[in-house]
Amino acid sequence: MLAAVIPLAAAILAVALAFATGFDQRWTLPPELDARFYGFFLDRYPLFAVAIVYGLACLGLRIVRPGPAGWPRRLVGGGLALALFLAICLYPTFGGVTLRLAFASGGTAFLTQQAMPAAYALGSALAATVFAGALGVGALLIGNRTAQHPRRWLRPIGEALARTLALWFALAVLGLAHAAGFGIWPRRSMTAGDALLAAALAGIAFLPHVACTRLGCTGLTTRRDRSHRLHAAA
């Protein structure tokens, strides 16, 4: 289903817009937003901004796609889901608890004489757990999922685990932006090379999660939708 690609397209479009508009730290933002957006974590993990756009698009897609939940539930639950997700990504400043937990755990592992790759893997795993948890709770708030028989709970659990592992891969890849040659955005505007690299990293990072979403997308359709398809195929 093409809808599964929409969050990835949104993430790449965000990179293109940042490049096309020349957005960087010299832009004048409201003081409160300026103090919360720019800083250490944005400098160190700039492409986490792309992950935020991807997550918002995932939640937005759940709100608008057909499903068993009515529009009041979708809108109210969706608003709460978006607020929760933004909080874990941006409060008290950029990165929120997601990057702070990753940085603290990875740094602690390194200080206890763990190898740097192991420390990085631990940090990105914890960040992915928080990130995926916020998306999962958001999906429950939106309610756009069919009820599962008690004996069939293994499938959604397996899907959730696969998506979390895919997000672990995604955040680990995006965190290597500087090592891959990404510039010093947002201290200066993105160059064409920066934008192409960021778009490529976003594609590599999120393709596994897109695949997981594509394979599990039938769980978002209603029984009525499936019955219509069966009748149409008969």
C-alpha cells in the first residue's frame, strides 16, 4: 500500500524544504522556541529532526486512514497522541527524554569501559524504545485498530517488536550523520551535498520500518472493508 511510504516521503520532503529555504540557526524564531530548539542535541544529532517529522507523519496517517474508530475518537485521541510524541521529542528542549536517555546510557556504558560500538548500540536502542513506545501509545489513543482475539495477540506483539527493531536501526543510522560527512547544519544552511546525504540516510534508515508498516497495514482496515474486498473478489 502506497500510504505506508507517506511518512518517509514527509521526512525527505522536510530535508528538501530545509535546503530550499536555507533554514538555519540565523533564522529568527520566537524566543521561547529558539531557546528550546537550538542547542547541544540538535548540533550533535541534527537528523533526529527528520525522525520527528517521520513520527508525526506516522501518527497523522493513523488519524486519517479508515478504521473502526470514529472521527471524534480519532481527533481527540490523535491530538493527545501528537502532544505526547512531541513532548518526548522536544521537552524540555530538542531531543526530549529520547535523546537524553540515549546520551546518558551510551555515555555511562562508554565510561564503564564498554566498546564504543556497544555503547552506541545501547543508547540508540533505548532511544528507539522510547520513540516506538510513544508511537505505540499514540496508536492506542487513536484507536484505529481492529479488536484481536485473545489467541491472536502474538501477531501484534510480533509486529510491535519488529517495528521497534526497525526504529532502532533508523535512529542508529540517523545518529551517524556527522560520521557519514553531514555538515554543521543548523549552524549554517545545508549544502546540496548535505541535503542529498540527509535524504539518503533517511531513506536507508526508515525503509525497514516502512516495510514493517506495509506488512502490518491490513490490521488498520475494518471488518466491513475486508468483507467488501471478499465480496468484490468473489
